[in-house]
Amino acid sequence: NEDQFKNVISHAKEYGFVFQSSEIYDGLSAVYDYGQLGAELKNNIKTYWWKSMVQMHENIVGIDSAIFMHPKVWKASGHVDGFNDPMIDNKDSKKRYRADQLLEDKIERYKKDGKTNKAEELQAAMDDALQNEDLPQLKALIEQHEIACPVSGTRNWTEVRQFNLMFSTQFGAMAEGSDAVYLRPETAQGIFVNFLNVQKSGRMKIPFGIAQIGKAFRNEVIARQFIMRMREFEQMEMQFFVRPGEDGKWFEYWKAERLKWHKALGTSPEKYRFHDHVKLAHYANAATDIEFEFPFGFKEVEGIHSRTDFDLKQHEAFSGKKMQYFDNDLNEDGKPFGNYVPYVIETSIGLDRMFLLTMIQAYEEQDLSDGEKQDSRTVLHLHPCLAPIKAAILPLTKKDGLPEKAREIMDMLKFDHNLTYEEKDSIGKRYRRMDAIGTPFCITIDHQSLEDNTVTIRHRDSMEQERVAIVDLPKIIGDKVSW
Ligand code: ATP
């Protein structure tokens, strides 16, 4: 499994999906660039999300708010004071670790060694210490359980300290001593501060949602597992504003809805599970993660949080502006519900984690050997809607008018679909290259095509080929790749 993960990472680089940022300078840790195919796949995931959230819901609209926000936003949201990880340094290696991560690794080790009781005991003690922000207790647990630095092997630890995850920078003409501006650590606050702008200008009636896709930045201390945990990443978030008291119902609704979204891509259902939070963040009254079984275990891809009226109330308090909605629907007593600060259900998915999930799920090294000869291929079984390239246009040879005929087909299809044209190499090699990047269709133009206007269309997953009329291509491809 871990091996397969390594193969996916090198495949992603080899074919132009994901590169390490600033690679020629030995890279920048936990920052990645998307290459020519990665950018397409990422865009297609965004489109799938945007269409299903914004286009398919009459009462959800999308916005695009700025990365920079007023410094007070992050005071109001709690990020300045509370968006911390408990860190500990090893004095010998000078390496810094997340204290909870060290403990979690130990819990995993206990489990692997069959020491279930010890694992559970440590888990409970750690949860308690985290909940109470009891830093000395975290340190005590690290000592009691004899956790050594993975690099130096020693147990010479500093105290545990809180480390804020926000990146800060300065605006050009800021007076000395004034607040730093932050790179947003989540997109949600851009939605909260625009709640009334959108509600009024769009004449939105509760319940309604505001969606957004955008970059977020966190100074993660442990950067691991490729694009799982990055310092610059993208989120796709939706805040759904509801009447107080109806939050429980909508939380359940969005849980089910979001899982459906994941499963509609054809991913095996047993790869997904919910992980309900027992310990809740200060702003939440219910929270769950949608977890996917990555090669390194079940991990969060998406969070669904019932955030109460915490954020809007905080912004009322810090900005001095009302964040209320007037609800003229009638309640049980026949009176309007009147003014209130709405409750919020949020769905928040990491685009990069979804990208990784998609690559892992699609990747297969297939053995095609038969009795006589050894053969294999690497294929990405991407959902056709997500595939970076929908069809490859392949003239069988470079002469006899075949390239010209192929260009005609290309011109017919290129307005609707992202295509690639390739005339080099044997046809078999060209097919394999398309399999490796997940192209659902290969269209081969041969001499017969010049006579009867038919081509061969080859299907990626089954590798079956059929002869079809050129005029039928738009429908055949369109049916498979349209949303
Ligand atoms: P984790 O516990 O893994 O750090 P989180 O609970 O802090 O995640 P949220 O704040 O709920 O995450 O953010 C919502 C989503 O954003 C996550 O489900 C994840 O998909 C994504 N995400 C969060 N942090 C990162 C990161 N550093 N790199 C990539 N994606 C991230």
C-alpha cells in the first residue's frame, strides 16, 4: 500500500500532474505546483463541486472573496488567539514536533503491538489535555510514555508551547505597531463578513447558502504525505444559513448530501466513513469528518460543522454592525419569526486532498499477460468528467492524408472537449500513454476513414475498440463526459 502511494507520487510527477514547488532550488517544503494535466484535473474537480453545490441548488450562490482581510476578522474568528498547535522541540536534534502528533504516533505503535489498553488510555489522556489546553500535561505524557525524537533518538525535550498557524505580512503604508495582515487560514470568514451583502443584493431567503473556492494558508509544522498537508492549499467551502433550532436537521441533510457527492464519482463506498467529533471546537455544536481510506489509513477529506451563530455574533461584536436577518415567514403562533442571527452549517473540503484521493483511487497497475507474453499497463480509471483530456486524436500514420483527416475531427470536437493530438510512436504506445493519464477515448484515423468516414474508438477501461461514424463522435463522447 505504501509502495503504491510512492508510485502514485512519481506517476503524478512523470506525467505532469504535480511538481514540487521551486524544484530546481531543491523545493520548498509542503508547497506544490500543479502541472499541465494536474491543472486540468483540479479544474474539473472544482467544476464538479461548483455545479453540484451552486448550479444544482437554487438557494446557494457562489462568491470569490479576497485572501487579505481586515486584521480584526481573525481576532473575531478566534484565529489570533486560538489557531494554535502545541509544539515541542528536541534539544539535541533542534527539530520541532507537534506534541499531539508524537502522542498519536505512539498510540498507533501501541495498537500495532496489540497493546489496546495502553492505546486507549493514552488516547483519553491526550484528548483531555488537548481539550483543556493543558500543555504541561502533554509534556508529561510524552515523558511517561518514553517518546524519543525520531531524528536524534533522545528524550531531551523542551516545554510544550503554542504555535500560531497563520502567516502574517505587512501592508505597504502601515503605521508602526499596527496589526499585521494575515494570509487567510480558511475561506469561511470571507463568506461570513459578506453574509448581509449577499443576502440583501441577492434577495436571499433563509435557508440559503454561500459557496466559495479559494486558497488558504497554514504554517503547518509537520508537512507529510505529499499534497495531504500543505502550507498553501485550496478549500471548497459552503456556509448554509438556517433558522436557529433547525440546525440539527440541516446538519444531517448536508452530511448525507456530501457523502452522495463523493460516491457519485464511482468510488467504492467502503473506502468512506464518517468520523463524528466527540470533542467539539468552541464554535460548534456538532461536527463530523468524511474520511477516506488512503494508503496510510483513514484520513479526513472533508469536514461538516454545525457552527451555531458563533461567527456572525463575533463579527457583530467586533465590527459593531448588525448581522441579523428578518424572517417574515410565520411561526406556529402565526407571527413572523422576525429578527435573528442565523445558525450556520458548513461543508469544507480540501481540493488538494480530493485531488490526491482521486489519483489514488484511479491508479492501477494492470497485469495484461496472457499464456504467451508478459504485458502490463498503468491506467488511471478517472471518471470521464474529471479526466484532464477527454479524447486523443491519433492518425495511424503521418502520411497519405491521415493527419489532415485527423485535424478535421479535432476541429469538430475541440470547442466542447479538451483533446490531444499525437502522431508519433506506434499506435500501441500511444494508447498506453493515454491510459496512463486517464484519457477515456482514443480515436484512430486510418485509411478506411478516408473512404467511409468511420474511425476506431478505443475505450480506456475495457480496451475494447469499435468502428463508428465520425458524425457520431460528438454524441458518443458527449454522453460520457458531460456532467
Ligand atoms: P487536519 O485535522 O487534517 O489538519 P482540519 O480539521 O484542520 O484538518 P479544517 O480546518 O476542517 O481541517 O479544513 C477543512 C478541509 O481543508 C480539511 O478537511 C482538509 O481537506 C483541508 N485542509 C486543511 N488543512 C489542510 C492542509 N494543510 N493541506 C491541505 N488541505 C488541508
